[in-house]
Amino acid sequence: MHSKVVAMVMTIAKVACAIVSCATALMLVHIIPDLLSVKTRELFLRNKAEELDREMGLILTQEETGRHVRMLTHEIRSTLDRHTILKTTLVELGRTLGLEECALWMPSRTGINLLLSHTLNYQIQVGSSVPINLPIINEVFNSARAVRIPYTCPLARIRPLVGRYVPPEVVAVRVPLLHLSNFQINDWPELSAKSYAVMVLILPTDSARKWRDHELELVEVVADQVAVALSHAAILEESMRARDQLIEQNVALDLARREAEKAIHARNDFLAVMNHEMRTPMHAIIALCSLLLETELTPEQRVMIETVLKSSNLLATLINDVLDLSRLEDGSLELDFGMFNLHGIFKEVINLIKPIASIKKLSMTMILAPDLPMYAVGDEKRLMQTILNIVGNAVKFTKEGYVSVIASVAKPESLRDWRPPEFYPVSSQGHFYLRVQVKDSGCGVLPQDIPLLFTKFAQPRSGSSQNGGGGAGLGLAICRRFVNLMGGHIWMESEGLNKGSTAAFLVKLGICNNPNDSSIHHQVPPHVRAIHGSADLTGQKPILRDNDRGVSSNARYQRSL
């Protein structure tokens, strides 16, 4: 038994202990939430620190990847040779990523296989091929990212594993191949128009390394850079090929130019011989024969002299045609403009042609429109040569019937009704269009042979030249050049064989208001002056020719015909 004092002390101690416990419990109610919030804050800060560490590591990784990409890009773009670009890519990727093997599969020419063209360590036999329609290859082609492929895939088959090595991870990425023909103006080629190569990267087999995200991004960026470098190389190859072709073409053009210059020199020499060595004695023969015909000759001698004169005139005409055609082709023939008697030209042509028409018993008619001016400004010689040639052809290829010549002024209001569709006359003040139409009842010509009539030395397949005994020559071809030179057009119409034909042409002549004005002799239309060349012509100053001068030369012309 304890004493009362001890009992009192123990009771007081118990009460004090209970009060302290209650106070402690009350304090813990307020302290525990604060402790929990501190722990929560500590966990949040720890997570933030780990996240910052990860972001810092990602930034460092990206900087390292960018440095590697810049280094690889610099190495890849340091050359524009395809083989060097591909080999440098494999070497730099193998050194940067520590690869065991890196290979590049290129599409074949046929497009049905992939051929192994480049390897890093030559563990895969160069020249191997795999079909391009394999599912794994289609998967790589359809993805713009790097694709993990099995180690047993035909693209990654290098050598069988020996020992307990873990199969390495393998990725494949497509490399677009763009040629110059794939590029379009303001348009990038569609995916269907591209062809792809495949780059395969294999990690070492003696380690448990895995592909990391930044390494895959590095591979994808390098593949794009390789595609750009290969496209530049393709453009360079195309430009080099185009340059070589251009050089070859320039050499061929230079050779052709030299040949053309030789031909021009040969033609000029020929023209010089024709002009000086052949025309001079030919004119002497014609003049002597004409003088002989004016003396007393026996009938046999006269026939022989007339035959010589006729042959000489034909040969002289051919020589003149060749010279005129040569000057027309090189643009050196100048029109000799002056004022002349337009009615007198037609009368002179009829007087020259009538003897031949009378021998063939042909009816010759000439109709000059009332509004046809008496005088005009133009090249009298070329105009008369054109009319004489066309009328002579009509008489030549007409056995019986008629030949009519109609000359009129083409009115502006009716110019569209009868002009050929390919000719568009331009009216101007001080000029008029002379229309000459020659109709005959001769042998005619087939419509498909009409274009051949105005081609030099062209023989129609049928028609006038065969029926009339004529041959291909230069007459109408030269007439066409003369008419074009005078700002006009010439054409032929015929319904067929033995139905006659109509030859017509338009020429642009100047209006002569005052025949006594000598200043008009030197007027040359601008369109004619523009095509003047530098021919060596022995032309005379144009003068006014009246009826007396035209008629006085008729006897000599008739004797020549």
C-alpha cells in the first residue's frame, strides 16, 4: 500500500501526462498537413529537376545532331560527283554513328529490282539484287521516316551470326532520286513521278545498342541532304551533257558554215563565169546572127542562121534566169524603179507573142480596163518579164483555142472577193494594185500539181508539161519571186486536164500623176528598199519610155523569138 502522498503525486503526474498528450495531439493536427505539403513540394521540385535534366540532355543531343548534320552536309556537298557523294555519306555515317555496315540500294534501269551499289565495309556483295515489289521495300518507300526492318530482311543480309551475338537493330530510309526531267515550272514533282533508293544502316552485333530518336532524326536529315546533293549532281550531269551536245552542234554548224561559204564562193565563181565568159560571146553570136539575117542569104543559109539565133536566144534566156534566180535567193536583186508606159508594156508583149500564136492558129485578145492608168512607177523590166513569161507559157501549152490577157486595177472594195486567202494586200496612198489575168483553153493542170508549177526545176506528175511537151524550168519560179519582190502575189487556177487554166497575179505599183516630173524616177517604196542587197548589177538609170521606143525594139525582139 502506498501512502496518500505517493498516491497524490502519481495522480497529479498522470493528469499532467494526459494534458501533455492532449496538447501534443492538438499540435500534430496542425503540423501534419504542413509536413505533407513540404513533401509534395519536394517531389514536384524533384520532378522538375529531372524534366530540366531531360530537356538539357535533349538540347545537347540536338546540338550534337546539328553539328553532325552540318559536318555531314559539308562533306556531302563538297563534290558534285555521284560516286563521291554516296561513298562520303556512308563513311561519315559509319564514323558518326559507329555502324557495323551501311549500304545503299539503287533502282535498276528497268525499275523492277534494287541493286546494291555502295557499301561501307563490303560485307554485302556489291551487285546483289532484290525485287522492288517486296512488302518491306514498299513500306520503306511509303514512309518519310526511318523504318526498323528485321535483320533477316534481304536488304540487311550481310553474314550469318556466329556465337551468342544478339541480332543488331537495322533501320532503312528512302532516298529520293530526282532527275532534271522531274522538275516542272513552279511545281514540285508528284510522289508517283519520283524514284527512290534505299539506305540500310546496321548497328554493331557485339553490343546491345539500340537506335535512339536523335540518331534516327540524324539519318532522316542526312537522307534528305543526299537527295538534294544527288539532284544537283544530276542537273550538273545534264548541263555537262547539254554543253557537250552544244559543242558538237557548234562544231557541226561551223563545218556547215564553212561548207556553205565554199558553196557561196563556188556559186559566185560560177556566176562570174556565166556573166563574163558566157554572156559576152553569146551576145556577140546573137548580134552577128541578127546582122547576117539582114544580108542577102540563100534559103538554106537563112534557115541555119535563124536556128543558130533561136538556140542562142534560148541559151541566153536560161543564163539570165539562172543569174536572176541566184540574186533573188540571196536577196541581192534590187528593183530598178522608174516611170514607164503601162499600156505600152502590154502592147509590146502582145506584139512579141502574136507571131507564135498565129503559127499555132490561136486567138489572142487583150483587154485593158478603162481605169488602168497610162503611166505607173515600178520596175518595167521585171514586170514585162513576168507578163511575157506567163503569156508565153499560155501560148506554149495551148494547141488550139484562145489566149486572153486582162489587165485592170484592183479596187479596194472588191479586193477581198477574189484575192487568194494567203495574200493580204495593204492599200496605201500613192500606190495601186495591178491585176493581170491570163486565160487559155490549153491542156490544163491537175489541182495537186499547181504548187509544183512555181517550184524551180519541178516536174508536175501530169498536166501541161507532159501534154504540151514542156519541161521543168525556172520561168514561173522567177516570176513568183519577182511578184513577191514587188509586193504582190501570183497564183494559178485550173479545173483539171484539158480544161484550160487561168494564171493571175497582183503587183503594187506607184501612181504617176505627172509623167514629166523627173523626180519620180528615184522613188523607191520602203518595203522594197528594206530588202535591197549588195548585188553587182550593171543597171541603168530609169527613164521614161514611150510607145515609140517600145515599138522600135519590137522587130529585134520578134526576130529573137
